[in-house]
Amino acid sequence: MTPSEQAVAHLGLKIGEQRISVSVSVPKGPATLREMLPAAQELTNAVVAAAEAAVAAEGRKISCTAGCGACCRQLVPIAPSEAHHLAALVERLPEPRRSQVRERFAAAISRLTQAGLIDALRHPERLDEAMVTTFGLEYFRQGIPCPFLEQESCSIHPQRPLACREHLVTSPAAYCADQSPKKVEGVMLPIKLSRVLRQLDQASHSAAPPWLPLILSLEWAAQDLAEPCTQPGPEWLRQIVECMTGKALSHSGEPDIAEESPEQ
């Protein structure tokens, strides 16, 4: 997509006690939610940055660093649009890396099948919130690394799912390794864009589940042949902002959206 087909939105939002200022580019014309992912990623990064600043102001420090892959063995919930994004990302990888990543996905599914967990993963709508927590711990006990984890670091870090961006802790990394529920101190975010994206995906896609496990992203994307819902990028953005703030935007409260010229 060329710059002339983009619009840039300058957003100033107050979410909870945090004020967030961020500029995001969105497709000017009809777009799918998958094409809105760059904007959702930028918004997530802004929310996370504000939370990190709040943590620092309290004298605490984020303990997550490159090379610490404990959380990369957890059950990661993603939106259907993210599943398609990850599948396309894998498809673009050069060989032999593409085949290696696909083999990791297949090996993980095989292990989950042997552990008797795969059926529940293929039907996440059957798991209520309490069951997801228990199931997530059982998933973690399998010790299955994310297929994108290489040398204990995320190999697709700039394109990682929203849920991964939102997962931050201030407790020692060792506590994450054994998932001690009373020791791990997570950073609370005022809003999670990962949930907003899943909500919009489900509303616009009749066959979309409430969430998908990352480990089944390639499988699901290959089976989902439905025509994706499209609408102008600024309209998607308006819906995202309304979900973030919990308020309908009046004309005077609309995001400041301006066309981006090719020179910019």
C-alpha cells in the first residue's frame, strides 16, 4: 500500500488515569482487520509504554528482557486476524527457515495431542474464564516453546501478537519459569488491545472463535476461507478507540485523522 492510500490519525486518549498520545497510520480505503494490525500494534505499544512509565515512577522495574523466554511457553491467545497475519509471515520466510518453523508448529501440535489437550485448544469457546486459567497452567507444564522462539528470544519480535506485547512482570524471571501464581507480579494495563481486537474480529466474522491459541494459527488460517469483512481504515480505528475508551465518539470528539501525502 502506497503512502497516498494511507491516513494518519493523531490520538490523545485518557484511559483510566493514563494519558496516551500516539499517531498511527491506517488504510484510507476499505481494509480488513488484518490490515489494521500495524495500527493496533502501535496503540498497544503506546499503552504499554505508559504503563512502564507508571511502574518506573513507583520505583519498580520491568524484569522482562531479551533471552528470557519463560513466558514463550505459555498459552498465547490471539485474534483470528492475527492468525492470518502469522500464517502469511511464515509463508514469506525464506527456506529452510520456513520449513523449520512449520516443523516446530507440527511438533507442538503432536505433543499437545499426546497430552490430551488439543481438542480443548481447537474449541476455545468451551472454556470459561476459570477453566482457561487452569488449562493455561496445564499447557505451561508441557514446556512447549513457541515455534518462533529461537535462542530464548522472539524471532518475530516486531510482529509479535498483541497479547505478547501486553505481558510484562516486575518479579524475578525465575518466578515466571515455574509459574508461581503468588510470586509473579504482572503489570496491570488500563486496557488490553488484544481483547479489543478479538472482540472486533468476532463481531465481524461469524465463524470466529472468542480467541485462538497461537500454536494453532497456521492450522486455523488454512481452514478459514470466509471472505474477510472490510470497511474504511478510519472507521475501524473509530471502533477500536470506542472499545478502548468505552465511549461513543461524537463529531467533536473524533480522532484527528488526516491524509498522509507521499512526501511525508
